[in-house]
Amino acid sequence: MSRMERNKQLHKKLAQEEQQSTKESIFARRTRQKAVDSSEVQSREESIQESIEGSQPDQSAGSRRTTGHSFNIKPSRTHGGDTKGKDNYRPHSAHQKTNSYTKEQNVKQKPKQKVKQQKSKKKRRHPILRIVFRVLLFILIYSIGAFIVGQQVARSDSSIPKDDTETFNGVTSADGSNNILLIGSDSREGETGRADTIMVLQLDGPSGKPKLVSFMRDTLVTIPGYGENKINAAYAFGGADLVRQTLAENFGINTKYYTKVDFQSFEKVIDTLFPTGVSINAEKDMSKNLEVAIKKGQQDMNGLELLQYARFRMDEEGDFGRVRRQQQVIDAIFSEMKNPVSILKLPYAAGKVLGYASTNLPVTFLLKNTFSIARGAGGIDRLTVPVDDSWQYGNSATAGSVLVVDLQTNQQAITDFFNQK
């Protein structure tokens, strides 16, 4: 072999070795870059996994494994083949999609769950509401039916004379209360000309509880159009409406409704409402001019006994003692209404009262003031007119023995009484 050929072979060998070394260096660089990229990816995955576990501690292991498999990391390359690990690298994009889908699913599910809960609550409430509605409907139907029956029974009772409803120009008080004028008389003794009992009952006044004012029948007053006379003569001169005018002029008290009850009717209503009697503590033994004798002490009185106790005045107190006992009887009647049996009979008894009585009292007023009537079971506030230290005995040429009263003092006492809580 010539020297020239040996030189060509040597140069060729050197060129091959140089080319081989160049390829090896490029491969080494690529290998090193891949290792670096892999380590960066692994570290980022670990940091992301830790953040996920920290923010969602309640996820199960299975859900974390699923989230971990969702990563698809491919480092981008340049045309020259070099890898840029930080450019365009978003390893948590798949996790974001999974999380956003889960949130949307939860948001969609929550309203459905609330709707289901609301429906279940409504289903639970409906039976209770239906039961309450049926009970109230039954009570309403029963009350109306019992009231009508009681009223018809009273109207068909021929043993007691019936009184027609009188003309009564009632006036509402300045404070908005509708006072009821109560008038009692006894036709058996021929006393229908004069009122034996005059009271005013307030159910819907400023105090919110029943108030009862009793007027002593011998009180000297000015009767409009008739001059001075006893207050009980006002009914004989002009009926219930003249009594209303007399109370307004002398004591400044207005009444909107009236009820006149015969004492025989009173007995029957009491026996209907309280068949076992009314519990009351009699002040003393009473027998003079009474149909039945009353013994002192706690006892249950029927209608006749209760009426005799309320009307007795044949002692040293006279009309003062009688008015006090009348108030005691009214209070005892209200207290007896605590008994559930009496409450059930109340609509029937109310119908009887309105059937026997002469009254303009509407049923709607009684229904409206049912709560006030129930409060009366705890006791009624009572006032007697004339009040203490506001009167003296006197004589009148037209009325005989009378009580001369200080009208201004009594007017103020009535106003204060009605306003007292």
C-alpha cells in the first residue's frame, strides 16, 4: 500500500471517530436533560398531591388514586431537540377539570336535596295541619249547632214570658270599648216596672280583662226628661235606652249593648250550665223573705239558691250587702267556667240566655271576646257605685229614702277603674 492510501484511510478513521464522539455527546446531553425533566415533573407532582390532600382531607384513597392517574405530563421540545421544562407546563389542568366537574355535580345535587327535604317537611306538616283544621271545624260546627239548639229551647219555653228586643241607641265609649248594660228584674213579684239590678260589664276595654260596675238601685240621679229619682226608676220610665242615657249623663259611662234577664231565666241558665251547682262561700245564714234558706259557708248552689243569695238584703247592710253578693255571684260563675264540661256547655247556655233575654247583643261580639271571657275565669275586677266616702243618706219627696252621691268623684272612680290594668 502506498503512503497516500494509508493517509486517506487514517483521515477517514479520524473523521469516523470524531463523528461518533459527537453523536455520543448529543445523546448524553439528551439523557441528562430527560433525567432533569423527570425529576422536576416528579417533584411538581408530589407538591400538587400534597396540596390536594391538604385541601380535601375527606377524599378516599381510591379518589386520590384516580386523581393521580389523571395527570398527563409531556414536556415540550424545540425544533433543535432541546427540552424546556418550565415552558407550557401545566400538570394540574386535568385535576382542575376533575374538581370543576365534581363541584358542578355537587351544585346540581344540592338544590335537588333541598327540594326533597322541603317536600318531606311539607308531607310531614300536612297531616298535622289537616288534623288541626278538622278539630277547629268540628268545634265551630258544634258551637253553632249547640247555640241554635239552646236558643230554640228557650224560645219554645212557655213557662217564662218573652220580652221583645227594645230600641237601644248604644254608644261606643271614647276609648273604643263596647260596654254591656245588664238589667235584672223579677216578674213573679210584679216588679217589672223597676230594674232590680243594674250593672255594666266591660269585656274589651283598655285593661283587656272583664270589669264589672254595679250601681245601687237607691242612688239618686237625674233621669233625662223626668228629673231626680232613684236610678232603678229609669227603666220603668223609658226602658233600657233611658237607663243608658241616665248612666251617661250622671256618671259619664256609655254602653253599646244591653241584656235584660228575668230571674226565672237566670235560674234555668245556671242549672243548664252547671248541673252540679256553683261553688260559692256564703257570707252568713239567710232565711228572711227567701224561698230557700241559705247556710253560711262553702257550698254548691243551684240556680234558685244562687238567685236567693244574690237578692237577699234583709240585714243591716241593706242594698250595700246585696250589691256585694251580686258581684260575688258573677265572679263565681266566671270561675266555674274553668271546668272543661262547662266550656263544652257554654254555647248551648249562651243560646239559652239570648233566647230568654231581651237583648241586642250580637253573637259576633261574644265570639270576638271569647278570650276576655276566658280570662274572667281567673276573677273579675269589681266596683260598686257610689264608691266609699262619696255618698250620704237623704230623702226625696218623689223617691223617698235615697243615696245622695258626689257625681264627680264617682265619675273619676269609674274612669280609673276601667283604665286600671
